[in-house]
Amino acid sequence: MDDPSVEDFERFLTCPWSPTRFLELRQGGRLLGVAVTDVLPHGLSAVYTFYEPDLADRGLGTLAILEQIAWARREGLPHLYLGYWIAGHPKMHYKSRFRPLELLGPDGWRELRGLG
């Protein structure tokens, strides 16, 4: 975004049809990252995760996904949706490390194998 307003930021991260929650990743009192998460009837949806740029080597994105999985389990929700995925895209490759990995296509959900 170029020079976004507060309203632009809110529209990017929240939606009117799903409660949006912000999962904070903290060490002591220090905020390390935030995982923006929509709460759906049958799962959580990982919208966006951002974290302290100086801590990129700590795997905070992976930690966020693991925390969202734990959250879904505590709530009895069977799914965590990791959102859009483009095969071969370097910034989306991390999603292929989580199993089972399913893709929604014209014939419904199917498990993808042999990735990662």
C-alpha cells in the first residue's frame, strides 16, 4: 500500500462477515509478531502474519501457524486454512511443510502429496 489510511489498513486485515482476532506472539512483554486470524464455523483462517523484521531467522511465521493449530484444537475446530497458495512461489512455499495439505478445486478438496 502507498500511504494507507487507518481505514485502508482495517479493510485489509478485517472483514464484516467473520470475527477477526489478533494472535500476539510475545516474549515476556515484548511483542514479536501478530497473526491476524479469522474465526470460521469449521476452522480458523490465517489471514496475515507480521513480525519484527530483525527476528526473521527465529521462525515466527512457523510459530504463528503452530499456535493457530493449537488454538483450533482447543476450540474443537477441525481446520486451519492457510489461504492462497501458488505452487513454486518462494514466499508461499512454507505452507507446503504442513500436513495434511489440501487444495480446493472444481471437484472439492483433495490432498496434495509429494510437496515440501
